[in-house]
Amino acid sequence: MKLTRTPNKRPLDVEYIFRSSLASPILPLLIAIIMGTSDLYARHPVITLIFLAATLLVLSCRLVIGSAYFLFQRMGTPTAHKWSLGLNYLSAMVFALFSTFVLTRYGLVWPGYLIIFCTGAILSITPVFSVLPSAGTKIYTGIFLFPLIAWGGVSHSFQGQIIAALALLYFLIATRVTEETRTWVSGLSLHIAEMDKKASALHQKNKTLEKGLIEQDSHIKTIKAKKEIYRQAFQTSPNPIAFNRLSSGEFSHVNAIFSSQFGYTREEVIGKTPLAVGLWEEPTAWETYLNIMRSHRWVTNFQCRFRTRDGESRSVLLSSRRITLAQEHYALTTVNDITEFSQAQSQIKHLTRKIILVQEEERRRIARDLHDSVAQDLSSLKITCSSLLDGPISASVLRSRLKDVSSVLQECIEAVKTIAYELRPPILDELGLPTALFRHCEDFQRKTGIEVDFFSAGLNGIPLHPETEINLYRLVQEALSNVLKHARASKVVLRLVASFPDIIMRVEDNGVGFDQDKGKGKGAKGMGLRSMEERVHLMGGRLRIISSPGEGTALVIRVPFNMSEQELEEIYNEVGSVR
């Protein structure tokens, strides 16, 4: 609370307000004494009541100001000083008017003596002149009381002497009380000023603390936000995450995906080691991992095997980092399940070995075909040509042997063409896939006697990728070969249709069919159905097998075009093909 704008006037201001509040009951009391010791009220009731009401109103205002300033501290020093000064002037004017009225009515008699005495007293006690130094207060008090003291001294009446004695006694007491009051109030004011300084310092410290609390609150909110972000990241991570105490190896936290992926709830793993839970298949691997984390700050791609709650074995990679929480070391571990990846790697190795075996088998077949057909025919030609050099022969014999040589050479040419055709039919590059398949179906029907109903739509004139063409051609070869070997069918229906974004091929026979579950489990010779599935998968397509015993077999193959619809539409417009 700020008491005044001018620090060096603050004690006087406070003293003025204090004395004004203390002097407030005196004026109504004096008027009441005068009214009680005289017949003034009986002679003039209205006027005396007006004066009394005015003084009581001033009394109430002074009490309100003193209470608001000293008790409740709801009013500042300048405001309280200003109101106190105004009320004091009003009090002096009211009492001066009252005194004038009484003196004019009574003259200088006993009530007049009392009024003169009370006038000096009230003007000395009232803080009208309290802004003056103590010497000034004495002078002004003496000026008002001296006439009364002098009159009483020269008066021969007993009453006048008593009044003079009382005035002198009051002068001494009033000046002394004024001095003591001033000293006490000055000390109080200095104490208030000191307290005000301390309050100001405390207020400044309070502001600093408030600012610090605001900053701390902001930091706390930031920390809570980051904590919530980390919690959400921990709980919603797509990979399993776990916290383990490095001192004991026990789980302290696991996220939801950890429980979902491995089947163990939080309650089942918290406070237990992975070995106690049964998560790690190999205890030695767990000990190795734990020792690495105790001696290193992180470990990356530590491969091991986990066992789920259902008993399924999973291959995982662990990436861990050592962290410190509440002066305790933890291992923050992210688990990456690579079971499918490992299976894919194993399948790739298996396919690679199979491709190598197929390549070797193809080389042996080519070598066998060359040895059994071409090599034998060339040997026969060599023998025939050598016999022509043994001696003279007749023209008819020479002509007969040359015919044999020509026949053998033709067989060699056919054999070489057959071998080359089986490696990659030239007709694929010359006339396209539909025509090549049509020729192959004709040859198959002619050689085996099995009817082949072939139909193609939307692929005439479409430049397919060479890999797509040869794979589709090999799939048809293998499908017809399986029909010949296993189906005991009399008819095969082959359909090849372009239906963007796929090429759909359907091979259906009316043979004996088979049980699909048992068929998939058998080891197939050559490529077989399993090899067909792998070939289709490598092309990014899908193979569906429909078969049951006695109902024949149908293969539905879908492979992508590997070109956009706009590019395909432009090709259709150029070749004029109907989809």
C-alpha cells in the first residue's frame, strides 16, 4: 500500500490522519456539555440540534476515514489526508459559528468562559495546525489559551481563577501530549515506511516468484507434453518395445504390440526375466545379450529366436540402447520380427538351388538329345562318307548312298531345330505369343491325339515383355505336359484373354483330377505344379488350382501387363485389335 507520493511528508500525513480520527468525538462532546450546563437547548432547541447533527455527521465521516485507512487499509494516504483536512476545516467552522451564537446570546458569563476555554482546547488538539513543527504547535495553542489565562489571573472571581488554572494546566498537558503523540506517530510512520519497503521488496520477490512459477509451469507443461508424446510413441510403435533392468534382467515395461505379437500380457512379463517367462529359446543367447548390454551402451541387430505363448518359434533382431532412469540402468529394446524374411531367404536359397538343378537338368537333356540324335546321325554320315572313299563304285550305288546322306542330314537339321525350339521358340519373336501357343497346341494335338481347344482375345499385335511371353509359353508347356502325364484326359480347353490390368490364362482338362491337399504335398518331377506357382509368383501374378478327383483340373493364371492402361490403349488403337 503506497501511503504518499512524497516520502519526507509521510510521517506528518499519517500523524494528521491519526490525530484527526482521535479528535473526532471531542466536538460533539463539548456541544453536549454546553447544552447540558445551560438552558441553551430550552431557549433555542432547533438551532442547537442543527449544530449537534452537523458535528455528529462530521464525527461519523472522521471515524469512517480512520477505519478505512488504519484498520482495513482500503484508502491511500493522500486521499485520507485530503478528507481529514476538509473535515477539520468544517469542524472549526461549525464550532466557530456555534461559539459566536452562544456568546451573542449569553455574553461573557460561565458558559462563555467554558466556550472560550473549549475553543482554545479544540483548536490545540485538533490537527488543523499539526502540520507545523512542535514549537509552532505550542505558539498557536498559547495564542488561543493566553487570553483565558490572563483574564482568569486578573479576575477577582473564583470561577475565573479556576478557568485560568485549568487553561494553564491544559496548555502544559496538551503541548506535552502533542509532542509525545508526534514522536510516537513519527516512529509508527517510520516503522510503516520500513514495512512498506519490505512489502515492496516482498512484492518484487513475489513477482519474481510468480514469473518463476509461470516459467516452471510452462516447463512442466512442456515436460508433460513430451512425456505424452513419448508414451504415445511407445504404445503405438509398430515394433515391439521392452524395458529391462540391467541389474536383474527383469521386464519393467512392454508396449501393446509386444503383448499382441508374442501373446504375453503385461502382467505376465512385468517383474520377470525373459527366461522365467519362456520368451527366449536359448538361455545362452540371453546371457550373451545381457552381458553385452551391461558392458556396452548399445547393440544392433542381435539375432535370436523367441517363443510365443502359443509355442511358435519366431526369428527376431534386437536393437537395444542402455539408458538411465532414476539412477538405474535399463535396456531399451526394439524387436524386429524377421521370421517371414528368414523364411523368404530360405525359400530364395531353395529356389536358387532348384534353378541350378533345373539348369543342369536342361543341360543334360540338351547333351543327351545332341548325343542320341545329332551325334549318332553325324557318326552315321561319317561312316557313309568314308565308305565312298574305299574304291570305285557305280553311279547307281553312289546315288543311293547320297540319298541316305541327304536323309540323315535332314534328320540332323530337324533335331537341331527341335532342340532350338524347345530352348526358345523363334515363332515367339516372329509372330507373337498367341500364334506361338496356337502352333504348340497343334503340335501337341498331332503328337498325342489329345484335342486342344485354344482361343485368344485382346493380345494379337500387343508387344509383351519377352520375359512375360516366355514364362506364359513355358506355363502352357508345363500344363499340357502335366495333362499328358497325369490327367488321362481326352480334351483340353486353353483360353488366353487380355483383361487390364492382367493377362488371364485358363487351362482346363476333362481328366481324372486330383486331391489338391495331397497333390501339393507330393514331390513333383520337372517343374510340376509347385514350380508353376513359383514361376507365376516371380511374375507378380496369381495361380489358382481347381481340381477334385474325377472332375478334371483347371488352372487359372493372372499376371500383370507391366504397362499403363493409356499405353495399352494406344497400342490397341495402332494395331486395331478388339478387346
